[in-house]
Amino acid sequence: MATYLDFEQKLKEVEAELEAAKARGDQAAIEILQKDLEKEVVKTYKNLSDYQKLQLARHPDRPYALDYVRLIMDEPYEIHGDRCFRDDPAILCYLGYIDGQKTLLIGEQKGRGTKNKLKRNFGMPHPEGYRKALRAAKMAEKFGLPILMLIDTPGAYPGVGAEERGQSEAIARNLFEFSMLDTPTVSIVIGEGGSGGALAIGVADKLAMLKYSVFSVISPEGCAAILWNDPAKVEQATKALKITAEDLKELGLIDDIIEEPLRGAHRDKEGAAKLVKEYYLNALKELLAMDSQERLEKRYEKLMSLGRFKEG
């Protein structure tokens, strides 16, 4: 059953009426309601607030990394374990083909349903997850395979065990190593990009965001708690943090925005997967046109240009 957010309630009503008309076989009503639905979709998604985009980024029906693996990758073969501690299910690593191009796909997986959410730790990786990602990336580099990374996490897991096993070191190591990988890399925020947990698989030649995804140094809830000690100010925090794709593109922190189906990826998983696939293949074509040295230099220049400051 589809989940509807507060601002999608009118859509829910129209869709319910449409389903009832279909059940009755009332063709005239179906045609009228389909037109009403199209108008309501445009009206609903035309002027979303930053907080509403955050809600869409976290929508439980939004496609997760494993959905994209199933929808865009042929002959997927999963890689497990970091060869140090254990396999972390919050990080996926798959070898396979995307439109005939052999690719390593690394993604963060939140999980659906209580059992799966617990298994995937709600998409919050432990250090062994990031070490698994790095191990797989090094293998891809060795065999000259491009890498597609799908970011979708509230943040790295902050538990005692994760800290004992070097969470901050694992993230820092990935930032360092991924910046120097001698193979084309493309990273896409498909939902929620939370802090260092997202950055650990976010250093790439191309960094893009889906239109209704977010990328933030801290969750708006955490920001509201720290700055105002008031959870009611989460909408104000969301706007102040500049976490939407449009904001980050304007600030020069991402390369591209990937359009989503009109009603969002959560209502059209296949359409969203097609757009992600097209972006990856086009970006890869551009990257493969460069030689290794040129690609590494451009990546370095991009990373060094991040951030702005003004001397008084």
C-alpha cells in the first residue's frame, strides 16, 4: 500500500476516486479523474518547500540502492566482507553490467520492514562497511572497472562498537583513497546524504543528486536541537542548512541534478532507475574520453575548489 505524505493527501483522494471509477467501469468518470489527477500532480510538486523535499528524500516508498541494482544491473554478483572484521549489510557492493558496461556498484541500503531495517541498521554503516567499499573499489581499480556509488544514509553509525573499530578513521581513509582512485567514479545521492556517512562514498569524478534528494552535514533535527534546543524548528533548520539539490548545485558543491519522474522516484521506481542509468552512462562516456592523468587532475581541481571564505 502506498504511503502518502501530508501534502499528498489531495492526490490520495483523487486516486481513491479514480480506483473506485475503474472498479465501476465508469469510463467517463475515469477520463475526468485522470485529468484531475494530472493537474493535482503538477500543482502538488510545482513549489515544494525545502522541508517537503526532505520528506520526499526520506519517503519509505523511495527506491533504495538494492532497487537500483535490480532495475539497472545485469548479472549482478555481490561482494561481501572487509577481510578484517565482518560483512556490513548497510553497504552493498555488486559487480555486474549496466547496459553492457561492466561496473562496480557501491550503495548504502536502508531496508524495508522491521526485519530488514534491523538487518541493514537503518542504512547506517559501521566502519567495516566503508572498508568493504574501499576493498571493492581497489579491486575495480586493479581491473580498470568504473564505479557507480549510490548515497542514501542518515549518517554513519555512532555506536560504541563502531567507534571502537575506528569509524572516523574508516571514513577519513575512504576520503583519501577514493580521491586518488585511478578509475572513473560517479556518485549519486538517491535519497538522504547524511554527513560523513555519505561523504565516505561521495568523493568521485562526478557527484550528482536526484531532484528530491538531500545532502547535509547534519540532520535538520540535530541542527534544531543544537542551535535552538527546539525540535519544532526543524523546518527552519532545513531551510538554513541549504540541503536541497538546487541549493548545492548553486553553491558549486555538486556537479549535476538528475530530474525525477513528475511525481517523484517514490511513485515511479522504474522511471527513476532509467534516469539514473542514463546519467551514469553519459557521465562515464565523458570520463572515458579523458586519459587517466587528465581525469585525476580534474578531480583534484574540483575537490580543491570546494568551499568559500572571505578575509576581513
